[in-house]
Amino acid sequence: MAYSINEYDAIVIGVGGMGSAALYHLARRGLRALGIERYDVPNDMGSSGGLSRMIRLSYHEHPSYVPLVRRAYELWQQLENGFGQRLLVTTGSLRGGDEGSALFQGSKLACDINHLPYQILAGPEINQRFPGYQLPEDVLAVYQAEGGFLNSERCIIAHVTAALELGAQVHGREQVLDWEPSGDGVRVETDRGSYTARNLVVCAGAWAAKLVPELTQWAVPERQVLAWFLPSRPELFRPEAFPVFGLEVEEGRYYGFPSYEIPGFKVGRYHHLSQEVDPDTMDRDVHPEDEETLRSFTSRYFPLAAGPTLALKTCMFTNSPDGHFIIDRHPQYPQVSIAAGFSGHGFKFCSVVGEIMADLVQKGETTHDLSLFRMDRLGML
């Protein structure tokens, strides 16, 4: 089929974690695809910076995520094999709190329903087995050996590199100003040009609602801060000695990673200070309150990691009302597919979400179960 120079089968808005994967899967299927990214490729302006993102099968949010994570693992491994650089690091994962915590009970339920191997460890057992931890006696955690983390920025590079080799085009530093339906397709206007396509895929992260106004109250950006602290005993915080974790404690819900590339213990607080933001005007500076929120937790539960600060970075969550993803076709324009509202736990799914978006473009449906992620659950239709 002959194309004009600015005509495509699909245009992907946003070439971050989700968009880069969607672009790759579209190109892999032989579609003429263009990815448009407002910032650099990759960048730290959205939700994928900061070197690492967790991957885990013990999914307390809902047991039905587990089959998607399994498929994500398969696709990450395929991508890693083709790219030739390590993308996924297995450390094991610990998820818990007190016995009645949602993190502990939900993680155990997900493992039981999906027949995942796991162990239940109490605080003293965790401390003995992984001495970087210093947890109180009343903590119970689900230990699942397959958990770990992804090198998020390298994952984006791998997806983009593979997409380009398959014939996709990528435009960085180009802002989408508007889009509109055009017959059965779409027209996309940017600050550099005009493009037409049969399909549009919106993977714009915190900017999704600015491109799809129907998402305004359903995909809400939130300011997030991450810290890296220098351990006094670095050997206890290496990937082979320190599982990734999620802990629900009296200070809130925190998550953390071993030292990797940046030589420091990485920690964040889920819904950091609960600050809803406009992504274009968000405060990207880090303040003493931000650091203290992360340092006080680290000092209490990981005292051997609470050394000098190495780095502090801001990023964003984009939260849906129920914490579940929004993956669907536009309620009015079926040629437009949307992936948004990943609520701080989406990156691990990028590989499989890319596959899903390519399914929606090609067939209008997917064999993956999207019942938890449909727009109509939120009253958007």
C-alpha cells in the first residue's frame, strides 16, 4: 500500500514505558508506526525515570493481574535476549506489614489463587535471612522468589531500538498540540507538523487527560519523590542479598530496591505527600520535608542504609479512582486506544500492555482479560 510521507497505520503519543512498547509491537506486526514524544527519548519528566521499577507476581492489588505479569515476564525476557543487555534483575520480593494489612493479605491471596510458590516470613526471620532489613517482630511478609526489578530507562531504549530496526519512526522533542477524528482515522497536529493515521494510541502518562479530556477526573497526576541513601554496609544492599520490598507500616506504605548502578539504597513512599499536580507546572525541586519522609522510614527499618544522601528525584504517578489501570478504546472513537491511569504500579506491565495496544489497533480486541481496566467501570461512557 502506498503512503504519503506523513501517513501511518498508527501513531503513538508518548514514547515512555508504555508507548515505546506499543510502538515496538505495532512495528513487529508490520504496521507503519510513528511514535511522538514531547521530551527526550528516554527522559525523566514522567513516570519512567530513576533507573529501576519493580516487577512481582505477588500482586496484592488484585489476583487477576498475575496472568498479565506472567506474560510480561515472557516478553521482557524476549526483549532482553534480542537487545543483548540486562533488563530484568531477579532479587526476590517481600510484601507485608502486620498480619491484617492489605499488603500481606492481598499478596498471599494472589499467590494462593494463582498457585505461586511463596514463603511467609516474620520480621526476625527476614532480618536474619536478609540482614539489611531490621523489621519489628509483628511484621509478616510474603516472600516470592521471582520478584525483582527492571532497568526502566534501558527497557525504553530496548523497545525503541527494536521498533526502529523494524521500520518504525520516532520523533522526540515534538509536542502534540491536538488530534481529531478524520473519517475512520485521525489527524494529529504537533508543533512541527501534521500527520494522519488509521489509528491513534495514547500512552501519554501524566499528560493523558490533556489529550483525552474524558480522562480528566479519572487519570490524575500526583507528585512522587525517590531517594537514594548510602549504606554503611553496602554488601547487604546488593541485588543478590536484598529483595525488593513493599511494606505497610504505621508511617505509611513504602517500597524499596537494592543498590544498582547508583550506589545507594533506593526508597519511596507510595502516594508520597498526596499532592495532585498539573504535569506542566509540578514542583520538580526536592525539599527537606520530602527527604525527611523517606529518611525517617529508612532510619527505623533499614538503619544500615540510612547514610548520606546520594540522590533525590521527582517523578509522577497517574492515579485512577480505584487504583486499577485504564486500558480501552475511546468511548466515541474506536480508532483511538488509550493506556492510562497506571497508579504507580504499571511499569512492569509495559511489555504486555504494548502487546495489548497492538491487538486493539489490529483487531479491536485482545485475548488478555481487560475486564478490570475498562472505562465503563468508572462511569466514563
